[in-house]
Amino acid sequence: MKRRTLFRIAGVGGVVAATGGLSACSQAVPPEAIADWRGPAEAQGDLRRWVLGHAILAPHSHNLQSWIVDLDEPDTIVLYCDLQRLLPETDPFSRQIMMSHGTFLELIAIAAREKGLRSEIALFPQGAFDAQAIDARPVARIRLVPDPSVTPDPLFAQILRRHTNRNRYDPERPVPAAAWKAMALAARADGPDGWLRFGHVGLQDPPQQLQRHRAIASQAWAIELRTPRAILESFKVMRVGAAEVARHRDGLTLMDPMVVWMERLGLFDRSKAPGADDFATTSQIAQFDEKIASTPGFLWMVSQGNDRATQVRAGRAYVRVQLAATAHGLAMQPLQQALQEYPEQAGPYAAIRDLLAAPAPAQTVQMWARVGYAPAVEPAPRRGVQAHIRKT
Ligand SMILES: Cc1cc2nc3c(=O)[nH]c(=O)nc-3n(C[C@H](O)[C@H](O)[C@H](O)COP(=O)(O)O)c2cc1C
């Protein structure tokens, strides 16, 4: 009995690690789940599918891939959000979902340029969603227009190489000034003057500054782990072991052999959150703290206002920043816990706004991420272009 309990605790510990995306995979992800990272086959006929073959590699919160596209009208992509793929507990107003549509739109625009196409993007063609909830209206209508003046975007080369990296980073190796500069330039996406402020802190700065970032990230993560409904939301999209990963090709991948065995033996009950002081929780806090302590740089993106178009534009800017970092061989991981608008995070939410001089409600911290050098990670699964095409 004792032995069984021990196994249960150890197993859930590994599982919780994955909900924060913090455990290194020790088994290979099934090849079919990551085949999309080879890139789409060379375009034949309809260029939209080739463009979309790149867009589906965009980062999306919890890897939910909530993109649905309607291709009925020639040369046009109408983008919708799959309302079954939201995170109502941790992202109650779907701000991160909108950012994750921005990342998709930006990869459409970059890939289209590679083929000499200009993307005419009309956001919210039937009106923007209200501030509280999103609905079935389209997020964007994109017309791909041949234009001889369009030039390729150098960031295109990074699309197949970009991955979110949740490893420990090299604590001694600073992010070079040239890389920060490239990221700052990449963040300058279209929008009203001064709509987005990009900032960063690193080993070149006074150590107390880095420490303040680390402390808030750590506090926010501990709160998330101790908020049962937040953890259960992650459990719902957790894919444990090769068979589940291959079946879903989305969500949070967990390949740790021990947890896979726990799952097979029925010792991991994903309907229950671990207790606040269980080893499962405290060990994950300790692991996260170690990774945060190893982090040599943080970046942030603060917007004026927070309407739906701003959220989408922030997502466009974020993926450009990550692609620019990838070109410099840098790893990146968003730290959204403190930015999440559920009541338990009120403390870290206020602290990060204060640290970044982003007063509510005029400004919103759309992105906060850790940056550094780290061992490579395996790609996250994707569902393939066909899964995103709206069936009429
Ligand atoms: C708006 C947004 C918020 C995200 N927040 C987090 C986060 O808090 N922690 C994390 O580890 N990854 C975060 N991610 C990264 C996603 O989990 C990641 O994009 C997804 O799992 C797919 O993996 P990939 O980026 O390697 O393709 C976020 C991504 C986006 C676009």
C-alpha cells in the first residue's frame, strides 16, 4: 500500500511538471505527430495550402491550435476561432487565444511574401468580439494578392526552426546586444504609433533587476500549481504517451516513461488536482525555480490599450520576436502565469505591471518571456492543414 502511494505521488509529480511544460521529454514524440515540421510539399496550384502549412506551425497557448480556415472564396482565407478550444479558467477573456491568432496571421503573411503575395488582412470583418468573450464571427479575412513589389522576409527561414524551449538555460551566457536589437526591431509590427513597447533585462543589468523578474515568475507559477481549476484545465489537454500524442496531435505533450506507466496502471487520475503541499506540487515548484534561476534574460511587450485588434497585433509581434531570437540561436519560453486574469493571480499581475511600469487599464503586459541559450527541444505536435479547413 505504501509503495503504491509513493508511486502515485511520484507519477503525479511528473505529470504536473508537464502542465507547466517544464519536464524534458525522455521518449521520442511519434513521427507522424511532428511531420508538419518538415514543411509543406512544394506548392502546386492553390498557394493557400502551402502558406497554411507554415501558419499551423505558429505558437499557440497550450498548443490548442484553435485555428479554423474557410477557403471557399478563391485567393482568400477567412480565419475563425474554434470555440471548443479555449482556456476559460486561465485565460477567461481569451486574450491569449487572440494573440495565438495573431501568431498564425503573421506566419501567413511571412509565408505569402515568400511567394510574391501581399496579404491584405482585414481584422474582425464582421465586427470585433467584445472584451469579455469571443464568438463565432471571423477573426480575420485575408486576401492573397500577387504583388511584384513584395520582397521575401528573412524571418521565413526560421519558421521550421522555432520552438518553445522549457529547458534550463545557460545562466552564464548573456543574450548578446545584437540579438536584443534584432528582437526589438522584429517587434515593430504595424499599428498606431507607439502602440507597443518592447523591453528586456539581462546579465548586463544590475542583478536585482533580474531577481525581481525571477521572484514574480516563481510566485505566479506556484499559484497556478495550487489553483486546482487551473491545473485541471491543463490536465484536460495533456497528452500522455505516444498513443495519445499521435491521436490528438495538440495540447501538452508528456512522454516521460514513468508517467506513461503510471497512466497505464491507472495510478494517475487526471480528474483530481494534487494537494497544495503534496510532493507533486512542491517538487514542481522547486524545478521551476531552478529553471527561472538559470534564466539570463527576460523580455516583455506592453501595449497601449487591450482591444481585440491590439491582442492580435501583439501575437503577430511576439512570433516575429521569437523568430528573430531563433535566428540568433536563442531559446524562448513565454511566462504567461502572472499575466493571467483570474483572481488568484491578482498579486503577481499587479507586481509585473508595477515592475514594467504598465499601469492598468491604460496599458497591458501582453507578453513576458524568458530568453537564453539552451539545449534543443523536440517540436510540438501539429494536426496538419486539413484538420483546420472548415467543412461546409
Ligand atoms: C499567447 C501565448 C501564451 C503562451 N504561454 C505560455 C506559457 O505561459 N508557458 C509556456 O511554457 N508556453 C507558453 N506558450 C507557448 C505554447 O505553449 C507553445 O507555443 C505551444 O505549446 C506549441 O509549441 P511550439 O511553440 O514549440 O510550437 C504560449 C504561447 C502563446 C502564443
